[in-house]
Amino acid sequence: MIGVIATLTVAEGKNAEFEAIFTELAKQVRANEPGCHAYQLTRSRANPQVYKVLELYADEAALKHHGGTEYFKAAGPKMGPCMGGRPEIEYLDGV
Amino acid sequence: MIGVIATLTVAEGKNAEFEAIFTELAKQVRANEPGCHAYQLTRSRANPQVYKVLELYADEAALKHHGGTEYFKAAGPKMGPCMGGRPEIEYLDGV
């Protein structure tokens, strides 16, 4: 299992737009990626502009497949204008 | 949905013992908590003494139930001697 924590900082006033784009992406992931065991957008209680995506993949192949999907690649440019900082992506090894 | 990221720092030489205790706990959680959608121990690639538990609960009631189970309460004292620092628990709201 591979874990990913993606920390995304959204610009002020862009939360609703970001959440709509991400929710659509998450639907696609859940519908098309059996190797993805969790793909959950969450929002920080400490800072409402900070979101953390909790992700779990069966293995490296499932993670690689995710990154290569058309819908994932299409979501990046849509989310770009909503961002308030660089995303931080942490990869973790399942135990 | 409620997300939890539990960051646990394990003392040098205690990794195997910690992982064994936690693996047993995770088995119990998966077998007994339908409201827990993910309970995955992962290990940092940056620091091998740092583990992050990625957790997802259907709602606050499921999270509260988890914390009240006998097996969860019993795991704390067992893991205590393995710890190399205070656990950091971050709660996040699902979107």
C-alpha cells in the first residue's frame, strides 16, 4: 500500500470553485481506479484555506496509473487558478 | 466524513515492536468498525522513525466509537514504550 498526503492551499474566495473541481475529480477516481483505496478531500480545522487529500493506493502501479489518467491531467490546469501556494505532496509506505 | 492524520515518532530500535502492536490494532479496527473507512499505518520516506496513520471515519460518532473501544484503549499503554515523542493528531473535515 502507498499513502499520499497532498496538502493544497487555496486562494481566498476560491474555496467553492476548488471544491467543485476536486469533487468531480474524486468521482472520476472512485469510478475508474480499483487500485485506489481512498481518495478523500479534507479541510483543515486550523486554516480554512488548507486542504489535505488523503490517498491510498494498492501499489506503485496504481499510483502511477492515477497520475496518467486524462481526467487527473485535465484537473491540474482547472485547479491552478484556485491555488494560493505550491502543493506539497508527501509519499508514504504502507506497513 | 472525518479525516485523521496521526503522526507517531518511534524510538530507535522499537520499529518492529511498534509495527507488530499497531498491525494487531488495525486488524481489530477493520474487523469491528464499519464506520471506519480507512485505518492505514504508513511510514515516512523522509524519516524512518516517523509513521503517519491515515484514518477516515463516516462521522463524529464513528470516530468517537473508535476511541472508546477496549482494543484501542489497550493499545495505548503497549505502544507507549515504543514512542520517541508525543503523537500529533490532526483532525480534518471531509469535503
